[in-house]
Amino acid sequence: MKVHTGKRRLSRRTFLRGTSSIAIALPFLAEMAPSRSVAQAEVPTRLVTAFFGLGLDPSWQNDFSGPLEPLAPFRDKMAAFSVDLVQGNVGGAHCNTSTVVFVGERQRSVNRAGGASIDQLLRAEVDPSAPTLASGLWWRRGACDAQALRVFGLDGNGRPPVKRPSEVFDRVFGSYRPPPSSTEPPPPADSPERRARRIERSVLDTVLGQYRSLTGDRSYLGAESKLKLTQHLNSIREIELSLAPADDVIDMGDPMPPMGATCDVPDVPRDPSIADYDRFTYGTGDGAPRIDWQDVQMVFGLHAQLYAMALRCDLVRYGNLMFESAGGHTNLGGTYRAMGESTDFPGNSQHDSYFHGNQPREARLYQHFALSSVAAFLEALDDDDFREANGATVLENATIVLGTEYGWNHNKTDVFHAVFGGGERFQRGFFTDRRMNGIDLYNAILRGHGIEAGIGSASGIASGGDGNVLLT
């Protein structure tokens, strides 16, 4: 905390600190920026990629009338492209694409990319120590590890994504699970001892004192900042409760107004029980769990909220959020309705119906489902309640690059990509009629951040079009 003459100002890196190395970063507050110019400078540079598997038919990429419908609310903050990906030369379908999406160079081996992903290229130039997060949801790694990799370092090695939402929570906010004091049976649920244990086992309850100091009558924070801080911690509490639902909730006398009750977090926080998070299968879907699409959406929603909060807290600046690995072999079930259509997901691999089953309606609805989940992430970033120091939302300031692996039927041409936000660096609109290589788009994204990366030079790939159409 910094002290100025007659006035106190919060450092941008101020944390609420608790026990067990917990540090919960504050959102941008008005007291963190004494002037408009400093406020502008304190908005960090961030680039995160978002991936959805299988692909998108080129005829569905030109407007919001089909599977892109969930992205319509962000039409004024995005640019859409249809690009050709570099042809990989090692491994079969999906493997030789996985190491190319968001990279642009030809692969070095089946699981090693030909260079860094664009988020890590920017990180290396801007701040090599900036935190990275790779997370998401999938249940089939496939014929190669790279099918579940989207973040690659300068050496081409991948960063495995975190699948369990509870692990993402612990990595972002830390965890507090004190060991039991004895081997005796736990006290009754309504006893003072049990009530105290419920409090101390919440991550947020370890910072109660600082929270009360910042939001009390004697706090130097303004009313707007107090409200934003409470909303911020409410969001963290909501996710924590989702990860570790209590069998019963005791009224704790409003320990963190207006959050109210806390819950009994088990010694090992449990994720929503929809499948074995640690299981990987090979083949083409055999052995993958059958999961209703509502449950997949729920768990991915936790990933999306956690990732958005990590960006909002400035605890993450680079990385990837994945909705399904390349090939997409989760065995979805349940009836899905959208765009005036419906389908009963058959409980087997959507990969087979998409690539081999000649079922365009089911493919359309599956991709609408996937993009609806991605849109939840974008919506969390575009929350008006958490505008940053320059008055813009996290989505408007950060650069989010959405991409997939194919156009149609394992075709590496006309592969859908979209760029969101970017802090006024980029144009808006559909540019899907402009033929270009993925390298042209990736280089333009980095050029918008002042970086001349030269993606494609290692593979000797010639430009296929003018990616500068993206730049303002």
C-alpha cells in the first residue's frame, strides 16, 4: 500500500492476504489510479486463446444466423476470419493440426510445435515472468498428447492444461484446508466448534479482517469501490461453493456481508461429479464417458468463470481456455435445442457424426453448443460491474483469439478464427471472404501489440494474404 501526501492510494498489485500463502488480488479500483494517464498505463497487456474442437463448416462462418449465433452479443467487439492452417507433416488427423493452431509454424514432432503459440510469443517480448494459465475440459487425449495442448513455449514444448476446476481455483487463489486437529469424531454440526471450522475452511474467510477494514465506515475507499470489492469476493465465494457444495449450510451470522453463510469445505475440494477427471482414452471415443451436455456446460462454465476472474484479478495474462480437445470425443447425451432446431445427442462421439456421419444438423447444433460455452467466457470478461481503470471492460482491453482446427471434414482450409477486444488495436466485422494463411492473422495480432514476430519464417511459408486488414 502506497501513502501519498494527505491521501492514500492502493497499489495495482495490492492483495488481500490470508493464511497458507493465500493472496487474493483486488480488481481495478478508482483509488488505484491518481490520474487518467496512469490509469491507462496500468491496464496490462493480455492475450489469451480460446479453442473449440472439430471445426466449423465455411458456409456457417459468414454471419450470426447459424452456429455463430452465441457470439452475436459481441459483434461490435470482434473480427471474424477464415484462414488456411499450415499443413503438418507428422502424425495423423488432429495430431498434425494441434501443434499448428495458434502457432503457425510446421511441427517439429507429433507433440512438439515448430515454435511458440502467439500468447507465449507476446509474453516473451512484453513480460517473460507474467503468469500463464492453460485450462479447459475434455475426455479424450487421442492418438497424441498434442490433441490436448494449445500453449507452446519458445522451444515448442506444450503446457498441459488443467482439467479439474478445483485445481484451477487453487492455482489462482491458493487453498486453505487445515489438517484435522485430532482423530476424534467431528463435533456436532450445530456446535460452536463445527461452526468455527466451517469458517476457517473457506479461502475467503482467511481474509475477513482485511475485507472488513476496506469496506467499513472508516475505509478510505469510495462507495463504488466498496461495492466492486464485495461483488468481486462474492464471485469467488460463488465458485468456491460450486466446487465444494455443502450437505447443509449454517447461518454464520453474516460473517462477510452480504455473502452470508459459508460452507463446510471437505479436506479435498471436490469437483462436480460428472466423470473421472483423470481418465484419458485413445481410439475414437471408446471408453470416453457419456455426459449430458448440460453437465459439460456446467463444468466448463466453472472454468470460464475462474479464467475470467484470474484475468480480472491480474493473476493471469497469457494462456488458453479449451472447450474439447482436437477431435472432440466426449460422448454427449441429452436433447439440445437452438436456432429453431433440436437434436438428441446420441450418447456417442460427436466426432463420428461430425466427420463421418453426414449429419449436418447435429454438427450445427453441436457447434452452437460449443460456442455458447465460449460465449459465457466472453460475457464474464465483458461484465460492466468490473470495468478497469480506463473505463473499459476486461474483454475490451484484453486480446482474446478464438480458433478451431478444421474447416470441414479434416480440411485445413477455411478454418474459423475470431479476434475479440484488443484495446482498440483491431478492426471489427467479418473478413471471412479474404483468403489468407493463419500466419498472416497471427502476425497481424502481434503487430497490433508492436511485435514483429515473423511467424512462418522457420517453415518457409509464404504469405497467403494481407492480415493487416485486422489492424486499425
